[in-house]
Amino acid sequence: MALAPQFAGQKLASSAIQPKAVHTIEIYLDYVCPFSQKIFKTVYTTGLRKTLLEKYGDRVVTIFRQQIQPWHPSSTLVHEAGYAVQKVDSSKFYDFSEKLFEQQKDFFDVNVVNETRNATYKRLAKIAGSVGVDEGKVYDLLKISDKPGEDGSLNSGNGVTDDVKIQVRQNRLVGVHVTPTVLFNGIINNDISSGWTQEQWEEWLEKNVK
């Protein structure tokens, strides 16, 4: 959980290594949510990204939290791909996310309903391959066998199921429901909108990050 800088005294840490607490911005996004796409584009693909890294980099940590929305059946599949990419090459996570958001409509309900789960995984692995991640390794983590497991299990998941469980548990603890949702220092901030421009973000950062 995030710790606001004003409560840094609560943190047991070596001052030589971690001299202070920093602000934390957590952005909960779903890959098949149009509003999530909008806020991702503003935060991660405009000059705001440079501002967060260079101007506020010593005072702000920004985290993209993956938020599965179960009323979209493909949401689980696309987020599994995000976890697979992180396992294979975590440095490519944002590149993959940008490409997936650009192609999000390809994974809306109408465009996945008539294909098998593994066929959807293959398309997702190809997107990973397009940003320099090993496509075969990503698919191997995602694919579901049509044979029982060694213990006879018929519902054993895939190579990222445990990662999904961890993230879902964490998201439930903070009560996130809609996407996008932004938390600032561990508290939901409903003022921040997916429609905010870079300039509105810059203004908010100036007021709230000391």
C-alpha cells in the first residue's frame, strides 16, 4: 500500500537508501475499456510521461494496475497476455500495452465470440512479438491444454493464473470497481478523469506533489 510523504516517519528504512516516502499514483486500467485507453494514451504516450519521469521522478511513483472487468469475457485473456509479457520481458510491458490499447477493438466481445480461447491467445502473442517480445514464449505461458493435468485436473489454468489471482486479490482489497480508477497515496481520487488533457494533469501535479 502507498505511503504519503507526510507520513514518512512511519516507515522503517535506512535513510541512506530510502531517505523519504514518495507520492504514489496508481492507475487501474482494463485493456478492453475505451476510457482506460484514453487515460493511458494521455499519461503514457504524451509529454506527460516525460514530466512524470523527469520533473517528478524523485517524488512520484506511477503504477499501472491491471484491472480485469469480468463482464467482458475477453478482459481476462488480454490481461493474462500482459502478465505473460512481464514474465518474458518486463521492460516491454508499456510498449505491449500501448499496442494492445491501439488494437483493443479487436478483442471486444463481437470480435472474439467465435474463436477459441487459444486462438485469442495466439493473436495476443503476435502483438507481443510486434514489440520485440518472444512470441512463442508468451504463447506458451498463455495456452490452455485440452488434456487433463498429471493429477487429473481439468481446470488448472495456465502459466500466469497465479499472477492473475494475486492482482485480483489486491484490487479487491482497495475496492476498485470501475475503470479507469486513480488512487493517490492509497486513496481513490474521483476528481481525475479519463478526459483530462496533459495540461490538466500538469496543473493537478503542481498543486498536489510537494
